[in-house]
Amino acid sequence: MAEMKKAEPPKDVSQYKGIMVYLDSFEGKLTRAAHEMIGVGRKMADKVKEPCIGVVIGDKVDSMADDAGKYGCDEVYGFESHDLSMYRSRPFTDILSSMVFEKKPNILIVPGTKNGRDLAARTAVRVQSGLTADCMEIDVEPETDILIARRPDYGDSTMSEIRCEKHRPQMATSRPGTFDLPPYDEKRSFKKEIRKVELKKDQLREEILSFKPKGGEDITVSKVLVSGGLGMGNADGLKLIEQLASIMGGSYGVTRPVADLGWAPRDHQVGQTGKIVRPDLYIAAGISGKPQHIVGMMDSKTVIAVNKDPDAEITRYSDYVINGDLYEILPVFIEELKKRKKMKDKN
Amino acid sequence: MIELALHLVVLIKVVPDGKEVFVDPVTFTLNRSMATNIINPADENALEAALQIKDQTDAKVTVMTMAPPFAEPFLMECMSRGADEAVLISDRAVAGSDTYPTSLTVAAAIKKMGDVDIVFAGEKTSDSSTGHVGPGVAEFIGAELASYSRKVTYENGYVTAERELENGIEEVRIPTPAVVTILTDSNDPRRATLRKKIDAMKRGIITWSLADINIPADWVGLRSSPTVVKKMLPFPRKDRKGEKIEKEKIPELIDNLVKSGVIRVEAE
Ligand SMILES: Cc1cc2nc3c(=O)[nH]c(=O)nc-3n(C[C@H](O)[C@H](O)[C@H](O)COP(=O)(O)OP(=O)(O)OC[C@H]3O[C@@H](n4cnc5c(N)ncnc54)[C@H](O)[C@@H]3O)c2cc1C
Ligand SMILES: Nc1ncnc2c1ncn2[C@@H]1O[C@H](COP(=O)(O)O)[C@@H](O)[C@H]1O
């Protein structure tokens, strides 16, 4: 519980050193978002020549702590208890905040998964500091040790640079998929400390009754994504999109209005309020390319746009542009790919 | 056991209507001069979630927002849908507050009410989109929290919520006082009725200043917000070459993509 008072900045910010990274996990493994954040933390740590400090909380944390070290943390602190096998808002906030008070990091970054955002928001209040959500760029200014956090604005045609100059730690989250994974080094040396924690009853008021894993595909891990926008004209258009996706072993995505109309489930929406994807191939069919969509797919390796309008904004973000009706163009792709499959089958 | 009336508080924020915010194709900047205001979409779902509990149990629903007086008609709309009471926290000093002082102010108002069992907030606002205020309020009032919930029920002092996470649905049970944040589109918000609207007009809106909730003016506003927007930058333009491909050249394009390993055609 936080004190009801204004956020008091520390008198001497120079006492705050190091980049702390909260490492969220699922079923005993660090999430992809946690790995991304280690990469971000590592880069900043090198820049300011301060340690990158990982914090992992769970039931068994030893192998996750090793993982964090090999991906780039200099020090890893693990907190272990049977009661912490799944995320629980209060005890996780208690532990992360106590680490902030103990280590006094200058910066604290947290993966922007739902649980991560829950934790970051509470921790920011508990430690009386400032938090910037959904950053697309996170960096540190070496001269001042100030965190540069940039996030898309409402409507996403601009980015705001947000700073937290007086309060510590300076905090930020980023959506999963925003950053590349850091390199893994089996031989990296790092400090590891595992602490067993005893939780009090009042920290465990939240009871987890059940967890049902979500079926269906996770578009953030697909290598190939074919996405359809309002240019499909109707819900049936999705069949064509899905057909092309499945022939390449990929999945399908949609723009927000397509999900709004109920033509496709929200889980498949790409963009600012959907998912951030970075497949090897992204085919955007009947998508105009508004910034809110672009922010979700602009790190794809190869982008092909299929659009009736030769000047649609999407063309600026595409490697290849095919001008035409998606109902004429996509079948060509399907036919050609089928042919190649058949040839392979014969061989 | 006798169920005493529950007190549910719903936090709402008035935001510009996203559908009317558009990007100027020439300057690549945001034009919201045409935008009208709406209740933040997730907050409509939060209100509906609270009203559904009121349908089942004896409960009082209070809607609350920290905003300038222009928010009044939106509070009236919430009462016309079934909220019993509306509180507007309005004070010049709060201008420019980030999520820390916003959570603090809202929490102070909840504390003033004294008897609040469940606070409902949206998972996030569509304009600032941080999702920090709900968890922040939980922290200040010392309540349990179930964020990103799509379904909430109440029974005998406990809230059961279905939290929708990236990889699954988690069902949690927390005792009151509790804060729940509600997902956008998680239910169908009911419409206002004329009778309720007339009732709402009779009842009016309660307005509190910072003094009414014992928050010093220098605890809030831009100066007491840890985060500051330093500058606006253009959206990063990762321009690509946009090579035009004629329909006839698609087979060639596919060949190249297969060769470079972007597409794999595996035998079925
Ligand atoms: C706060 C906020 C958050 C948002 N979040 C997201 C988000 O997460 N994801 C998202 O996608 N959007 C989001 N949006 C909406 C976004 O601004 C755009 O409105 C949306 O991306 C446009 O979708 P679209 O490209 O499908 O439709 P349109 O903009 O209508 O474009 C349709 C395109 O299809 C082309 N076309 C039409 N018919 C055909 C045809 N037969 N064959 C080929 N091409 C054709 C047209 O030339 C046009 O370019 C958000 C908006 C706001 C305000
Ligand atoms: N000024 C405010 N007054 C009342 N509630 C708010 C205010 N700002 C945010 N909220 C609530 O907190 C939720 C999350 O907001 P945000 O953290 O701004 O994304 C919203 O959906 C509202 O329920």
C-alpha cells in the first residue's frame, strides 16, 4: 500500500545507479518480452557503464536467473516461493518495490505484458516515481543518466518523448514485440542470488482459481502473416486471406475496423491497440497503412502491399507494392504457391 | 447472512472520439479539431460491469471523474444508464496531472466516501492509453486488484474476475475492497432510459474541489507529476523502397521470396 501523498523526489539522485529489469515469466520460463527488455537494459547499461540488474520472481527461479545472465544481466536476483508460481499483483509489487528500495536503481524497465503493466503501475506509485507506458524507444542520455522514453501519441502520427527527471527510478514499459532479442552467450559471467521468501497471509488475499490456456494461434510468433483491411469489403474476404496464409504455413491478421466490425476476432488485430508483430513476411491486403496499423508491423522483414490505390500510405512501408484488387491479386499468389507445392510433392 | 448494500464506484474519463481523429496526409500530424468527445470506451464497459452487479444485488453505483465541468453531460449519461450518483472532481490545480496525481486524487475521493466495496476502472483510456490509473488507485487505497478483467461477479465479500491475459484466461478471487479494471468490448453497455434520465436531472451532480477531499493543491498538477512530455517528434518513418510489381510478375516475386527463404513451400 502506498502512502497518500505526493510523489516526493529523492534529495540526491546521484545515489541511484544501475538499470533494473523486471523479468516476467510464464510456467517457469522467461517470456519473450522479458528477453527483449534484457536487451534494452544491457544496451543502456553499457552506455552509462552501470550494472544491468535482473529481478525474477517465481516458484523455481534458478534456471530463469541463469537465462537472464546469459542474455545480458550482470546481476540477477531471484525470489522463490510456492505461492509465487503465478503472477499475483500484491506480493509481486511488494517484492519488486523492496528491491527498488534496496538497490536504488536509476532506471527500472518492465515488460509491457498485461501482468507486467499491472506490476509496473503499482510499483511506480509505491516507490513514488514516474512511469511511461508502451515505449517504442527506450534509451539513456549518458551525460545526465536521464531515461529517454518515446511513445506513440494518440492517433500515433507523432511520438512524445517523456522524461522523469526528478524522481527515481525512472520507469518504462514496452509492448511485447517492440524490440529484437539480445544475443545469448553461454559463457557470460554474472552474479546470481536466489532468495527464499515467506509471504504473509495478507499478501496472499488473491486466490487464483483456474487458468485456461488460450487456444488458437498466436500471431506474434508467426513467420508469415497475411493481413486484411477494410478493402476486403465484407467478412467473407477473410477466407481468401486465411487461405493464402495457411498455404504458406502462416496466420492471418486484420486492421482494427475489421475487428470492430466483428469480421475477425480481436486476437488477430495488428497495431497500436492490437498486437505488435515482426514476421519474415507481412502481406497487407486492402490496408491503407494508417500509423496506428503501421506501428504494429513496421519491423516485419519483408512487406508486400496489395492495394487498389497506388498512392495508399502503406506503399511507403512496403518493399513490394502490387496495385490492384485483392480479389484478383491474392488468387494469383495462391495458384502460384499451389503449383510450387505440387512440384515439390512430385520430387 | 444479510447482505448490506454494496457501494460500487466507476471511474470514467471523457476522451476525444478516436474515429474522428485523423492524420493529415501531408503534414503527417494529428488533426483532432473535428473530434467530439465520448466516454472512454473501456469505461462504458466498466459501468456496465458495475450495473450488472447492481442488477443482482442491492448496490449503489457512483460514477466519478476528475475533469473540467465539460464532463458533466457524460456523468448525466452514466446516471441515465443506471448509476445512482455522480461525482465530478473539478479543480484548476489538477491541470496537467500525469497518472500519479490522478490516481492520488481519485483515491482520496474514494477514501472520503468511506464505504466503497468495489472500484471499477477501464483497462486503459483510448487517448493516453496507459492503464495506470486503476492499479494506482488500488495501491493508494490498499485494495486488492484484478486488472484486465472481462467478467466480474460478486458474492459474500468476494469478487471473482476473469482476467484475460495474452496466453489464457485466469480466474481470480479477491476480497473487497477491490479494484477491477475492465477490458474494452467485454460486454454490451446498456442504453439510457428516459425515466432514468429524468431522475438523473433531478438528482444532479456532486462536485468536489481538492479542498473537499483534503488534497493540497501542490500535490497535483503538472508540477507534481513525475513524468513530463519533453517534445513531440514525427512518427518514425521507416520508408521502404516500395518496388512496383505488375500482376504478371508475381510468379517471379514468389520465386525470389522462396529463394531468399522468406517463403517456404513445404510438401503437404
Ligand atoms: C486510438 C486509435 C487506435 C487505433 N488502433 C489501431 C490498431 O491497433 N490497428 C489498426 O489497424 N488500426 C487502428 N486504428 C485505426 C486506424 O487509424 C485506421 O482507421 C485503420 O488502420 C484503417 O483500417 P484499414 O486500412 O483496414 O481501412 P481503410 O483505411 O479504410 O483502408 C482500406 C484500404 O483498402 C483499399 N482497398 C479497398 N478495396 C480494395 C480492394 N478490393 N482491393 C485492394 N485494396 C482495396 C483502399 O484503397 C484503402 O487503402 C486506431 C485508431 C485510433 C484512433
Ligand atoms: N481523470 C480521471 N478521472 C476518473 N477516472 C480516470 C481518470 N483518468 C483515468 N481514469 C480511469 O482509469 C482508467 C485507466 O486510465 P489510464 O491510466 O489513463 O489509461 C480509465 O479507463 C478510467 O477508468
